[in-house]
Amino acid sequence: MIGLKVTDDINVTSSKNEIVLVSSLVRTSKILESMTIREIYNSPIEGEFSASQTLQGLESVKTKRMADIISEPFPGSITEQARIPVLSGLLHENDVLKTKPAVTYKQRINGHKRSCSETLHARSTPKKPDMDFQHDKKWASKFYESFEDPPILTSILTYISFLILILVGHIREFLKKLGIGRVKNISEPNIPGFVPLYQSWESFYHWYIYRRGKDTLYRAISSVPAAEMDVMDRVTDDHYWTFRYTGTCTRAINFGSYNYLGFSENKGPCADAVEKTVNQLGNAICASRQELGYLQIHKELDELVADYLGVEAAITVPMGFATNSMNMPALVEKGCLILSDELNHASLILGCRLSGAQIRTFKHNCMDDLEKKLQDAIIEQQPRTHRKWKKILIVVEGIYSMEGSIVKLPEVIRLKKKYKAYVYLDEAHSIGAIGPHGKGVVEYFGMDPKDIDIMMGTFTKSFGAVGGYIGGSKRLINHLRLRSHSAVYSSTMAPSIVQQVISSMNIILGRDNTRNGIKRINQLKWNTRYFRRRLQEMGFIVYGNKESPVVPMVTFAPAKVVYFSRYCLEHGIGVTVAAFPAVPLEKSRIRFCLSASHTKEMLDKVLDMTDKLGDKLGLKLSRIEPALYDETDDQEEEK
């Protein structure tokens, strides 16, 4: 490290307890080109300066330090760009090396930098960032999401209903201690000096609130979860503490399964191929990927997934949940930072916690909050030690299953490139469900797959199978094959499951010499738009993106959610419900999951039933206009 000598022409900055001088440099340009802004900040000082100059530097440190740090490549960048030379911020005038005029903090954040060819007094002109796009808002004009808040009176009544249920529960607990009444739950003796193991709020909520609507959950079926299914009937004799099956079934339209493209079926080309594979390779592989459990069919699937995603390589995992929870600890560690969306799936949350990295959440799909968190992370660095972060990983999902929203991927990539971070994209619900050719949210926005560092997805939704995958560079996948717990300790996917994924993926790609795959994709898109538009026209509060096949309809009070589900099943419709704590207290909802196998008659039947229940329960409280769809988009995608 070299020292910096102070001359008359001084520009003073400061970083905490260090006062750094950037002035007329007397060193040769050869030495300067090998230094970065961070090295200049940490350089020893030669010379003295006045207190007034120090105060002037302290006032401008926040603006100049943030701008300089942003312009320097961050350690751990996937691109590993060359270091920015110091001379990019300096210029010669009369054989004297001087600093260029400072640029405001707002200009730096917006990506505006001065050109090296400008004079000292020239006007600042925008410079195109080193990206494939620069604030391209074409996607934003078509991007529509709605998260309408319920009326204040409805929210108050919802809270009151929960308070009544809690009050009744406490009364029953008090009577139980007096020996009055009987509660069929797991209880332990009250031993003095011992802390109760089961008497927690979770147990209380499960016994006295959750139990009252337990019959709307855990429903068993005795058929393929296709467009229609057979729901096994059950009754209770003790107020939903226990159930017994009657031996009969109810035929119902399936609006609760993630069967987006309709591949959950027991007949057709996929089923025939699976049956043939079972006869040849058996039902299971009782060995891990590293212990003779990796067959030729597994290699074929890995290569097909990589080709489908447009990446260099891919690795498959026999369980979708483990794809996140068991692979993320192999990617980040202590000394790394994870910026996670506050509504990410439980598997992502578990993977983040197991990694040992520090976790910070940002507001759901809020790019301003994400950028602020990135800026704070770069400036403040690691807590206590104030060392640089080894890596910064942004973790998002393609489609959020509880909200029906779609990630703003172009903005995420813009921030990733700007601040030299990584991106982990979970496409469990978006792969196969959106995009002109069913390739997920990356294709939906027209982005380059190489801009996504880690692409994750599952086979449980659109492909009618189980398991998951991770796609990326060959270096990344080779690292996971050696370090991932899912590759070392778990058995590989069963050959029948692998064949189901291969067959369905080939159909989507059109390699079966038919248009069956593209027809399924277009049918799902039409069903999504038709169903969402009709619900909004009826006056229901519908959450999420207008292109999302997950359609959450808010019903507010928990009693309305339970009644809605029971009434639908009685009339041959199966839906999924979600209430607290899965969603906010006052935003209980019915979640319709659309499929390409649904016909218009099925959609109309469900819409008519929903219309009647909406009038009966007072659910039509929306005050916004329905989403508009551009028909030209369909014509362009079909081409």
C-alpha cells in the first residue's frame, strides 16, 4: 500500500474514524491503475490539513463513499469482473492529475455516471449500465397485481371473531382445571418446579380454534388428483377431535391440486411410458447418487432439465422440499448475507437457517426495500467485525403460492448486476405454468437464463411427479454433486418418477411430434384469465398477478372460510382454504388452483357457486376495476 501526499488542491473524505484524502496524486499512473477505491480509503496519510477541511469532508462522506463503493466490483461476484482502476474517477489537466466533480447520491443510485471524456464543467450525461437492459419498462406496462385491503369494519369484525374463540378456549381451560368438562387432548400432570412441555399457544390454538375447521383440511382422496377426484367421506362423533371414514366417496371438481398442465393422470403416453419403465428398472433405487444409485435414466433427466431451462447443467433431487433445505447450506455459509423475500416458502426459510449465513428479509416484491437493504449491507458490511461479506444472495420465488403474485424478475436482475450479488430463484410454481413455452418466469419476462445464478424448481406441480432440480453453471452443479446433503445421503429418484418427468417434459417441448404441450399451456393461460376476470367482475377481492394460475380469494372471517369449503364439497367442488397463521389474521382466503384439464363448464359451475356464496356471506367487497388483458399478447406468443 502506498501513501497519499497532501497538496494545496485538497478533496477530503472520511470513513468513520479514518480521514482519507484524495488529492493531486504524485504517484505514477502505473501504480494507481492497480489500486481500487477501497484501497485508497485505507491508505496511510502523509501531510497535515486544517479542521475546516476535515469538516467539509465529513459532510460529503456519505454521498461520495456510497457512490465509490457501488462502482467497485463486490467480492464474490459471479461475473468476477476486472477491478475498476482509480483513474476512472480522475483526469489530467495541464499535466496535473485532478479529481472529477462529485456526482450526487441520487444520480449514482439511478445509474448515472460521468464520462471519462468529459471536462470539469461539462454537463452530466446518462451512461448506459453494463446490462442487457436499462430500466426497460415494457414489462411493467403489462404487469398487474392487486392486493386490495378489506374495509375497516370487516377487519374489526374479523378480529372480534378471533377474540371470541380465544375467550371460549380460555373458559374451557379454566373449567378443565376445576374438573368440569372433558377435553380430548394431550395433557401432562402439573408438577411443581417443571416447565410444561405441551401447554403452549400453538397447542391452545390447535385445540380450540384450528380444530373447529379441521374437517376442511387433510381430506383423503381415492383417485388420481386430476380435473375431478373422489374425496373419501368421513364423519366425526366428538366435535372434530377424531374422524371415521364411512366407506363412501364424493365425486368433486378438483380446485385444490397443483396440477397446472394436467399431467396428473393414470392413462395416456406418460402413464404408458412409466409402466414400461417399472417393468424394466423396478420401483425404487435403494442407493444414493454417489453410491451406484445414479443410472442412465437419471443422467438423461439431468441433461433434459438443463436443456429445458437453457443452462449448462442441472442436478435432480428426489424431494422438492429438500431441494431448497438441503442444497442452500452448500451454497452459502457463515460470513455470507441472504436477502430473502418475507413471503418465501418454508423450505427456503429452513435452508437459509441451516446455512449459517446472516438472514435479512425485505418487503414482499418491493424492489426499493431490496435496494436499500443491498446498500446498507455494502456500506455497513458485517456486524461487529465490519469485514466484507463473502457473498450476498438474493432469494426469491417465481410465483408465490399463497399470494398468487409473480416476482419482478427484471428489477431483481438489475439490482443483482448493479450491486454484484447472486440470485437464487425458486420456480416451484412458475415452471411450466407461465411463459409462452412453459419455461417459467424467466421466459415470461424474456430474460436470459444465464443471468440467474441458481435456478430451482420442482416436478410436483406442472409435471405430475415428485422431486426437484437445480440448474446453473457446470461449476455450480459439480459443486452440489460433491457437497449437497441431498446428493450424498438420500436415495436417487425412482425410475418411474424420472420417466414421468421425462415424458411430460418432452411433450411440453413438442418432441413427441404433437402440439399437445403447447395446447396445455395455452389452455391454462385461458382458464387463468377467464376465471380471474369473472371473479373480479362479480366484486370479489382477488389477490395476485393477473397471469398467475393460483387465485386467492379473500373471505376474511375464519367461520366464512370453513362454511365456504363445506358448502362447496357438499355440491361437488373441492377447494383449498388458508387461515391464520398461514396468512395474516384478517385475510383468510379460498385458494383456487387452476389446471389445463379444467373445462369451461367446470369453471362456470365453480363461478356460479362462488357467486351464490358471495352474496350469502357478504364477500363482494372489492372497490377496484378488473384487470385488463391485451389480446395481442396471445397472438404474439402463439407465433
